Amino acid sequence: MFSRRTAWPPADEPPLVAGAGVLDLTISNPTAVGLRHSPDLWASLGDPGSAAYDPDPLGILPARAAVADYYRARVPGLDLDLADICLLAGTSEAYAHLLALLCDPGDVVLVPQPGYPLLPMIADLAHVELRPYPLLYDGTWSIDLPALEAAVCPRTRAIVLVAPNNPTGNYLAAEELAAIDALAAARGLAVLVDEVFFDYPIGHVPKVSPITGARAALTFVLSGLSKVAALPQLKLAWAVARGPGPLVREALRRLELVADTYLSAATPVQRAAGSLLAAAPALQAAIRARVRANLDRLRRACVGTSLGVLDVEAGWTALVRLPHLFDDGGRGWARELLHAGVLTQPGELYEMPPAHLALSLITPELEFADGLERVTERVAHVLASGPCSR
């Protein structure tokens, strides 16, 4: 009765959840951690012009112009053609539309590992196979370029880059972007670059983006209000096409037809896009301040302990390495810490090696500090007396 593509197996065990008295160090929803825009912002969604329905498959022009202005503020002088911008209801939909644009059933898309567990289900629904390429860690993160090139096969159609990556938090290096652009152009591949965390650097980090400069390969840059403006509930994202003119024109012609089939970006949020993006920098600054404060606290808390914080350049997540006492990819430590009243994410959710945890750096600072104290005390207790559950 049901399709094979939705026959996902049930989880081996139920997810860990926060109960009463448990501090949640996993939460990544910016609307649930005390971060708020000015109440005046919401008036922009009440534009009476939203009462009329006059859709544009690629998004109404004022909203696309607001996206172009966002990039121009990031890169002064950047001139984007509004015809190269497609508005969508979230980056998940952007991925789905781009897989439909680029791939036939059975085709292959290369994705980073570690990475966020979003694409596998989207790929299953599109009948597309994902193959990982590794990120290397030697004190900083980098793309294993020889392994990436070796992963390309005759059915490969696209390379996904997440910059900054989630959960590792590394930006693209200039030489990485140049090498992948050349590889993709030589092999006839598209490049999909997810930049949702681009505006959240930690420290002074060189930031390279395919939104600037000439691209030899057909490239799509993805982002949206969910992270840029910390407004995941408003469901507006975009894909900006870059690359050789003939490829971009044909891609947008086809993408317009795909988008016209759904027309899912709502009129009120499109009409408000300029105001919403103009308000983003103030909340971004508040988020960056919290992230940096929590990361500094985490690094200090790990000094002189058996915990180590992996290098992170951007984003909202910190990866913590623990002693390898369990053989279940990190769930053992997550269960141990839940006994201490702290909810954490096992690194295995992101295809990290065993004995790693992911912590949300947008957790309110007092809760984060309390949670860290419980974590370090529990780890010290386990090392001294043994775990209560193996």
C-alpha cells in the first residue's frame, strides 16, 4: 500500500528527550531561547497588499530585490540579476527542487561527512543516491579534496557544500572553492552551496563565498530567513544561480517551471522580506554575542579535564570530544549525561566518530553554564567510578 521510498526503518532506540528538571543543551530553535525581534517587526506582515494574489514562480520582484540587497550589504558593489534568484519555502524545498532540476532517479549527489541529517530523506523522496566525501580534522577542519574527486562517478550530478558546515562550523577556504569549481566544471557537475550560517562567524575568519567572483561551474547559493533573520517560522528561503550565462539561463528556465508547480512561498512574507532582512543584523549581533560567550565558557570549562572542544569557525554548534568508554557512537555518554539532568546530542547523528557530543551555543547563558557544570561533574564521576549504564 505504501511506497518503498518512504519505508524508512524505525530508530534502533527512542530519541533522548528532556524531561522535568533536565537542561536542554541541544535546542537550535532561535525563537525558543529568549531571542526576539522588536515587536514592531510583525507589522510588516500585515501589509494590506497581501490580500491580492498575483504569484511569480521565482518570487515577487520586491522580495527578490530584498535578497539582492542583503548580499549587496555583505559584498558592497555586488550586482545580482533578479532573474537569477528563486524564492522558496525553506532550504529543504530548495534542495528538493534542485535535485528535481539536476538529477534523474538513481543519480548521485556528493555530500560532506560529518554533516547535518537533513538531506537523506529529501534524497530518498527524489530517488537520488547520496555519497559522502570526508571532512578532515587536524586541529582545524578541511575538505579532503582527493577523496572528493575520487567519489565522482559517471552518475554524479552535483556536489553539496555547506559553508559554514553544520555541525563542524568550518567556512570554505579559497583554495577549496577554486578546486571544487574547477572539478565540477571539468566533469559537468553542479555545485550547491548551503550558506545558512554564513552570518555567524566566531572570531575573525576569512569568509569565501561563491556569490562573488566568476564561477566556471553552475552553482546555486542557498540561504533563508530561518538562520539569516532567526525567523524559521516564516518559511522563506532562496537559491541564487551563478556560473556560465547559458547554463544559468537554462537552469532558471527549468527551475521556474518546477517552482510554478508548487508556488509555496507565501505572499505576506514575500512582501515583508525587505523589512525582515533589514531587521536581521541586530538579532544576528545578539546571537553572535551569546554564541561567543557560551563557547568561551565551554573552552574554559574543559581546561584540565578529559573533554576537548573541536575547532569551530562559525555557526551555533560546538563539538566536544570525550573519553572513548562506550561502543555506541556517543549515545552512551548522552545517556550518562541525561542521568545528570542534561540533554545533549550524540555526535553519531552527524556521522561523527564515537565519543563526541554536539552542544547548542544559542542556549541561554545561565542554562548553558549550569549544564556545563553538570556535564563536567558527571564525566569526572564516570571516569572515577565507571558508568551507570553501558
